[in-house]
Amino acid sequence: MFMHILKYELKNGLRTKDLIIWLILFPIILGTCFKIAFGSIYEKTEKFSSIPVAIVDDGENAPFRQVVEGIESADEPFLKATFTDKAKAEKMLDDGDVEGIIFTADKLSLTVKEKGLKETMLKAFIEQYSVREKIAVDAISTAPEKAQEIIASLTSDTADSCREIPLSQGNPDPYAQYFYNLIAMVAMFGCITGVHITIQNQADLSPLGARNNCSPVPKSISITACLTGSYIMQTVCMLICVTFLAFVLKIDFGDRLWLVYPSAVLGGIVGVSFGFFVGSIARVSDKAKVAILMSISMVMCFCSGLMMGNMKAVIASTIPWFNNINPAAVISDCFYCLNIYEDYDRFISKLITMAVISAVFVVLGFVTSRRKKYASI
Amino acid sequence: MQVFKAMFKVMRSRLPSAMIYIVCFVVISAIIANASTNDNKFEAKRLDICIFDEDDTPESHALAELIKKNNDIVEIEDDKDTVTDALYYRRIDYALIINKGYADKIRAGESADFFSSYHLDESFSVVYMGQFLDEYVATVKAYLNMGKSFDEAAVSAEEALSQNAEVNMLSRIDKGGNSHFSVDFAGYFQYMPYILISIIISVVSLVLVTMNRKDIRFRTNCSCLKESKYTAQLFIGSFVFVFIIWLVFMIFGAILNREMYTGRAWLAVLNSFIFAMVVGTMAVLVASFEPKDNILNLITQVLGLGMSFFCGIFIPVDVLSDGVLSVARFLPAYWYVKANNMIADITPYSLDEVVECYLIQIGFAAAMVIITLLVRKVKYSGAAISTAVKKKAVSQ
């Protein structure tokens, strides 16, 4: 009997359009949108690259020109300078071709369009120039005999005072977490599949439920079969989603993609179990159940950072325990751990959390759907 | 006006979901509007930095104080995982460790290994702080070389490093000044297309599909109501709904802006009106394919999210890749955003180009109307109906 119900559950699932739309098409569309939006934002705005700058050299400030040329000849130059006149420079700034204009006439000054970090770095750069000037003046006035040596050491002494401790070999692009959350969203949408189990097995919700209830199959068997069917369908959806993200959109999940798949599948199981549990506690109509589940899972995804990337960090600093029990956050954390952390401690603890959450939901779901008998409807 | 009235009765059932969109949008806009600043003076960007002072000497404190002057210090736990999380989620921009023995080394005039930093990626903040630290060390050492004591050197270095260069903002950019349409207020208009698309398509299309359902349509067709009058009422009904939604947004906009629209802001108002009409025609077109409820939801999401991401509604146009932008040109929202950016002075303003954007949007609306008429003609023409009847006869 188990196999019979499982077979029909799977057939039923394949013919449910909602399932295909929300669990397969919608993530593909949203993923493509995310890729368009966040695909190049990290490279363009946060990852260091030479800052384009226009230099208006009215006063023929030769030493400054030398300094700039010196910087530009480095391997990874800090500036990419264009020497030009004022009108052209302003046009370039306006069009966004350069981040700022440095005027070298008698005193260095800077004109910018925005108030960001790149502009601040340009400001620091021209300040650095005047700092050196001041040091030279001070050196000549206090220790004229050593002045030459001090000034020389200022320009030659380029030793890095700061040693970098690498934290991770993974993909540091923070926008990748939108894709982690997208997978978490698909997993949480599994609750729609989960709630169908209750709708199909509860006599007051659907004609199918009424028919199922008067069949002689024990409820435990029919529900287990439905649950298995839902798990299988959700697994397929999760596999499609991850494959699409990893191979079509080419999202960098770090170097352990083979572990991303099982985590996503486990996430899908959490989602289905969650839907099954909520479906069996609330005695409301099927539409209301779906609406409740959708809003709860959207709120969970919001808290995990689907809409605002730093939401999880905000929650971590205010109510840290919530991130450990919010299923969406746990699922997306899994992918984050795989990407960033070298060791598996935190990843495994997340997997265990997911397993425990789904086990709790399934057990509670079975307990609450027990002994719901109907003499008449 | 029976058809008109019936339309609004159906619309009422969709009102709750439309209200959710409106309320979310207005609340988020209100929060953004409150947080904005209107001045046009350059301020250096303050980084969020956490410092782990392993040296804990007066020398290291002096450095920490100097960093604190231009940046915000964030206290977090000294634990590798916590620091990684904070860096990844951008709670901090830089994690600095002042190594043990810093004071002794700098006094001895050594040249490396003063600091360590937790490093996740080569971002601008990392380069900026690296340069700052190098500069600080070089300056202090220069003053020590002049024969000053460390305390004097630190004071002189701080003095030298706190020079302020003159920074001007590009004069064309006018933040809430003469144009009467500030960059911040432009944000309200920038996000509006997403909400307009979501509400108008989901409501208007649904109503039109419902009115066009077979039994209802057959009943209307055999009434004494003229076909042209029926279509006109449907059209007026859709127009009135679109107009009301648009008006609601304009009223909220004026409230958030704390003053009536003046000057250039009217151009933005006109822009949004044209766009609302474009979306209206789009909704009619979608409805003429008679999609089922769940398909309609999907179409709404595709159009809303798709246009928002492709055309620069959710993220600024300049971070989109060129390939995306060349596709976006074929979508009306691209021209809406382009006009809006010009009106807000984000890109150079020119009235002619703004009008050009208006005309292109109107062109999209006209195209949509023509396609709708074509679709309807093919669908409801005698030939189409007779094939449908034949098919049914064959299948029976």
C-alpha cells in the first residue's frame, strides 16, 4: 500500500502547476535577476582596483607629476591618472569616467562627485603629499644635518608595516549570500509541498482527504508515504535549483560544491517537514494554511538576508539565538560555512541543527495529526 | 455603467494584497526619506574598524586614538570566526591587530611587523588602511630620526597627519537645491515602477480575466449592451484604477517630501504618470492572453522583478553590465529610470532628452495597445471561434 500511495503522490506532484512555478521557475527567474544585479557589483565597487583620476596640471607641478608617474608604474597601481584640462576633466567626472579631479595649481585640491571611500582615498592621497612636505620642512628646521637622509627614507621606505592574516580561501563576495538565501527560500517553499500532505489526509479540507480517510489504510502509513513522496519531489527541485545556480549562472560556491548538494537537499527536507507540521496544527482552510506558511517563510527568509544582505549580521548582534533556530538562516549558513571556513565544525553543527529541526517538525506533525477522525463532515 | 461597477466589485477582492504592497513601499520610503541628508559638503567616509590591542602601551593607545578620529571603532570578540563573519557581512571594514612589542619596535626604529590584520579580500578599505598605517609609521619614524622623543614624535606625526586637504563637490550636483527634486527624493520615484507593475498587473489583469470568463462573457454578449460600450467601460474602469493608484503614490510622495511638488519635480510626476499608463496597457495585454491565476502571479513577478533588475530600479544603472543595459533598452522601465536620473541630476539634465524618454514610453504604450487589438482580433474573430467549435466537435 505504501508504494501505491507513494506512486500517486509523485504523479499528483508532477501535475501540480503551483509546485513547478514556485519551486522551479520562480527561483530560476529570481536567480537570473540576482545574477544581473549582483553579478558585477562586487568587482565594480568593493574589490580594489586602480582609482581613475583626472589631473589638471595648470601650474606645471613637476614633482607631483613625478610622484604620480612613480605610483602608476607599480604592479598594482593605486591611481590611474589622466592629465587633461579643466573642462575635459569636469566632463569626465560628470560622466563617471573618473572618480575625482586633482588640481595641482599652487595648492593641491580635489573635486569629487560622491562621498564614498574612493573619494576619501583620493583625499588621503593628496594629504599624504602635504604631510611629506611638512615633514621635509620640519626636518630642515629641526635637524638640517639629517634632513636629506630623512626625506630619502620617506620615499624609499616602503616596507609593509602590516602583515595580513588570511582568513579564508573561499569566495569573499558578500553578494554571493543572496544566492545562498535563494536556495534557502526554495527550501522553505517546500512547506507548500508539505502542507499538501495534510490537505490530502484531512477529511475536512479536501474531497481527496475525505476519500483517503475512509480507506482502510492506517493513517501512519498513508502519511509516511505522502511525506516520502514530498521529500523526493522537493529533493528534485533543490537539485535543479543548485545545478542552475552553479552551472548556468556560474555562482562560486567555494571549492566544495559536492557538499552543497546534500546540504540543499537536507534544507528542502526541513522545509517540507515545516509545512507538514504547520499544516497539521492549524485547523483552518487550505488557502489560509498556504497563506500562513508563505508569510512565515518569507519573514524567515527576510531575517536570513534574502532582501537585505546584512540582516543576518544585524540579528546576530541583537538576538543571536534566533539565527540558530531560524531554518532559513541555518540553511543559508551551511553554504556560507562551506564557502568561507576551512574546517567542518560549524558546517556539521548546522547540518545537525537542520536534522533536529526536521525531526521535531515531523514528530510533532504526526502527533498532532493522530486521531483526527470524523463521524461526519 | 454596470460593467464599470462590476469591475470595481471584483477589484475590491484584490485590494488587501494591493494594500500590502502600498503599505510596505510607503513605510520603507518614509524610513529612507528620514535618513537622508541634504547638504552638499564633502565628508570623508568613516570606516568601521575593530582594533585588538595586544601591545596595550601608551604608544599603541596613541595610534588607536588617531584611528578613532577619522573612523568608527566597533567592539567585537577576538575570535577568528566572529571576525570572519563581521568582515564578510560588512559589519566591520577592517580588523587590525597591534602586535605585541609594537612600542619597542617602533622606538628601536625597526621597519616591519608592527601590525597584523585579518584579511578576507583585497577591498578598498584594506588598501586604504594599509596606506594609512604605512604613512603613520613612516611619519613617526621620520620625527624620531630628527632626534625627537617618542611622545614628541607622536604628537608631531598626529599634527602632520591631521592636515585637511580642500575637497569640493562637483558644482552641477544639486542636492535638493534649485531643481526642487533632490537625489534622495528621486529614490522614491526610482522604486515606484516595481510597485506600480506589481499592483496594476495583478489587479487589472485579474479583473479583466474574470470579466472575460466564458460564462460571464457569453451572458454579456447576449445582453442588449453594445460591444463598443462594453469595451469602453472596461477601458475607463482600468484607467480609473490606474489613475487612483498613481494618485495615491503622488499624495504620499508630497507628504514624504514635506512640500508640494515644484519646479522640476513636476517632470518626475509626469514621468511616473506616463509609466503608470504604460503599465496599464501592459496589464490589458497580459489579460488578453487569459492566463490562469497562478500563471498571472508568475507573469506579475517576472515583469516586476525582471524590469526592476534589468533596468536599474533596484540597483544603480552604472553597476549594471553593458550587455544587460543593451537588453534593457527594449523595456519601458529603462526609459523611465533614465528620465528620472536626468531630472534628479544624477546624470546631466537636458529637457529634450527627458521629453525623448517620455515619447519612447508613450511609443511602448501604443505598441502594447496595437498588440492587444491584434491578439483580440485573432482570438475573437469568426474564424478563430469556428475553429474552436470545430475542435470541440471533433473531440466529442
